[in-house]
Amino acid sequence: MLVYGDHAREVRPSEALAALRERLRRVEAVPAGIARHAALVALLIEAGELAQGVLDADFAERRQDEPGQRGAACLAIPMALARAVRDSYASGFTRYSRVPDEILDTLERLALPERVTVKMPEGYAYYALYPELYLEAARSLRLLPRPPLVVGIRSIGTSLACVVAAASCTTAPPLTVRPGGHPFQRTLGLGPTFERELLARARESHVAIVDEGPGLSGSSFGAVADFLEDHGVPEDRLLFFPSHAGGLGPVASERHRTRWARARRYTADFDALFVRPSEPPAPLAAWVEDLIGPTFDPLLDVGGGAWRHRVFPDERDWPAVHVQQERRKYLVLSERGTFLLKFAGLGGYGERRLARARQLSEASLTPHVEGLRHGFLIQRWLEGARPLPLARGLDRAELVARVGAYLGFRARRFLAEPGRGATPAKLLEMARYNTAQVLGDGYAESLGIWAPRLDRLSTEVHPVETDNKPHAWEWLVLPDGRLLKADAVDHHDAHDLIGCQDVAWDVVGAAVELNLDAAEQAILAEYVARASGRAVSAPLMDFYRPCYLAFQLGHHTLAASSLEVLVPEESVRLRRAAERYATLLRGHLDYFA
């Protein structure tokens, strides 16, 4: 199924470097505490992204990793910031080591590319992959007879490798590589100078290999290990720093699977470190007390679909969710009430989502936002609210009007630059492929009628930061009858291929998820046009409908397959949801055949 996509953006290194310098100055004025620590982590992430972009630009030019002086200068900045984060964390956020201006000056004097492509570090943005977890995992490296050689796998491995190097107290910055080739059979492409340095250092010490994952194949970790083993580095000298303690995915090679089973792997658990430590209080609760007051009782984990216990009394009413991809969520009780702590992203990713959440809550469209603390968005938990499927007495016309006002607000306030979402051509490719996988080639071929219209459709698209999650259970009905949208800040920026679309995507999505008929969808579009100041394109709505259904079909089918063994009861729910989308898609295509 075609579901996922990579998110990348272009940046000017000179501007990114200037922004880093300015933010380093500002952080010096922030009082000691979690806010300053979070600002240091944000700087580490930004510096790692800059280094990744420059190193990948060099790789693209030379078609191999051979970074040289510029690569070393790039890595010196996240390395210095990793030491700052290490010291801040170790001191309980009371002190940190300053980053010398000379480190930034050195890079500034070198010739930098005009533009580079920065890839989103998904662990920081989506999956609560905290650098502090790697600090904890790497503690024991100090016991080695000599500091290890640290090798980071770009993208996110750039900054995480600096963290592991800082934890091991080595004075040398890490090396980084970009494995290439088939996603399940990646290999390294190294220049001769880089290869000699890597092997010379690897033969003198242990090698710490750092990345997030592993995923379906683990072939990025495997590519580094294969290269080292093939050049005489013993397997027992390889130390792996993944983001989870599990095994490799189902398409891993036998060689990689065998090695991984006996490999020395180093991880730290988020819950054990921040939520349920051996000695209270829980750090996560302490981070937010300045916003919500002193907290009581342990934090309650409501991630992975567990929130359904709180809002759906009957398990038969539970909506299907991909439990492995839900953001971390916790409920915490304070003297001011119950609050939801939801991971929104580290660094700038969380800051941008906080700004969006505040705009929506100030417009009374979403629950009130208290603030952001080191990646977690804090909102009041609305005990009296009921999800739309369980609400009674909400007038259908009123529902359409309120949904239209919400979507129109987004279309007016959250404009997006082109390139942040799938093009009509990409959406059609996804729709045809997913349709073929489930309904067969005949139905997929019927979507070909849209191919000649793609250029015209592209001119109709006015991209906005679409909601992309209009499902019925995401709408909350308050006791006074008001309707609020939950989970509204970041699905346009999720780990899928949809991204930012024309508001017509949300109109169609709402019609599908709220079971609106054609007349009600037309009225919804009128409300959106009135609130946004722009008419909703009818041709785009016609095109988006089969695309939306095919995407949801693919998402739920893929999720059901991945959870079939791990969480079979959830897999059943997901397959049931996929069947609904398949039925709707088949009916739509039959109608227009």
C-alpha cells in the first residue's frame, strides 16, 4: 500500500547558521530549568539538521561520503550542543557548557552550498525520541578501555551520534554515513579517504552505530555493520544504539537477523525514565507543574488507543486506531483538574504546533491549551465532553455549520506554501495503486479518467494546513452543546504522503467520516467558502473523494496487517474499517463507471 511519505524542506545554510547564532545568544538569558534545557535540545536538533543537509549535499555532488573539512566543521556544532545538553541533563537543568563562537565562525568562513535539503527527523517530530534516552543508553561506554568510534546514520543519526559521542566523553566528533540503494538492501558508498579513516579508527576501538529504528528491514544498521565486518572488524566490537529494544522487521535478511539477535544493543525506555522512575516524582509531571500546579498520583498512560477506555464505555464502540503510531499521551491530575499531556514534537516542531493549537483554542474551536514543555502539549481534559458518535441531540444542520466554520478558519488562517503535500499526480498514483491491491486492476484503471485533468486540477489547489483527521470520534460535544475539534494541530505534517492540501480535501474527508450525503457536502462547502473567503473547488472535491477513500483504505489495511500478530483484536477493528472504505470506494467507482 502507498501510505507513507518523506518530509523534507530546503534551507539556506547561511541563514540557518545565523539563526543558530541568534538562538544561542537568546538561550543564555533563559533561567535555569526545563525551558532552557528544551531550548538547548531544540538547538541540537537544528544544528543536526543543518549538518545533515550540508553532508547530504556533499554526498549528492560526489556520489559518496567524503566530507572533508566542511563536514567536520558542520559536525562540530551539534557536537558542542550535545555536550551542552549532556551537562544540562546531568545537572538537573541547572548548568550547561557554552558553545564557543569560534565553532560557528569556522563553518561560516567555509564555502557553503546556496541551498540544502533538510529531512525531517521523524523520531523528534513524531515518536518522542528524546536525545536524553541516548545519553542514558550510552552511559556504560565510559567503561570501555578507550572511547569508541561513533558512526551516525543520517538523517537523525547525525545529532544522535553526537549525543552518544558526548556521553562517552570522546573528544572526537562522530563520523556519519548515508546508506543508499534499495530500502531493504542498503549499502555504503564511501570515498577512499573517508574509508581509510573509518577503518583505521574502527580497528583501534569499539564502534557505536547510531540511528533510530530499526524498521522493516534494519538494512541501514546492517549496511554499516556489513561494511565493517567485511573489512575485518570483529562483530563483538560493534555496539548498536537503536530507538527501541525490539527485533528487526519482517523483511530483514537472514544475515542481519542473525547478527541482531546476538548484537550488543543499548537502549533506554521512555516510560522508565520520565513517567515511572524507580523513585518519584515522575520527571514528566515535574516539567509541567509551573503550568498546571502540583500534581497528584501517577501519570495515566492513554496512548496506543488507551484513551478509548475513558470516552467509550462500551468496547464495541471503539474506533480502530493504529496503536503503534499514536503519539504518546498521558493524563495527569493536579489541584486545578485533569490535564492531557500529548507529545507534539521536540524543538521547533513542538513550538510550531503550540502556536497552531493556541490559534485554534483562542477561536474556541479546540480545547484550551496551557502550554508546551519539552515536547509535550498540555491541554485541559474535558471530562464532560462526549465524542460525536455517542452524542445525542446535536442538530444535523448545526453540525454541518460548525464543521464548516472550523474548516473555513483553517483555510483562512493556515495557508501553506506549495510543495508541502502530495501533488494531484502523486495522489492519483496512490489511489490507483491502493485500489488495485484491494479491488483489482479493473477498478484501478477506471481512475485513469483523471490523468488528463491533472494539470488543470493542479491550478485549482490552494494549499492549506489541512486537518486530515476529520473522523467522527475526533469531534467533541460539550454539555452545553458546543462542538470542539480534538487532535487538530499536526496531521497535515504527519508521517504519511498526504501533507498540506486544498481545503476541499477536508470537506470530502468530513463528508466521508460524518456520513454526509451529497447535498450536505455541498452545504458544508458553502459554509467553508463563507468562513474562508474562497469558494471550494467542485472539480477538486470530485477528484479528492476516491483519493481520500483509497488512502484510508491503504492506511487501515496496512495497519491491520502490521498488528495481526501483535494486537489481533485491533487488527480486526482496522480490517472492519478498511472494509467500509473499500465498500464506499467500490460504490463511488461503480456509480461513475
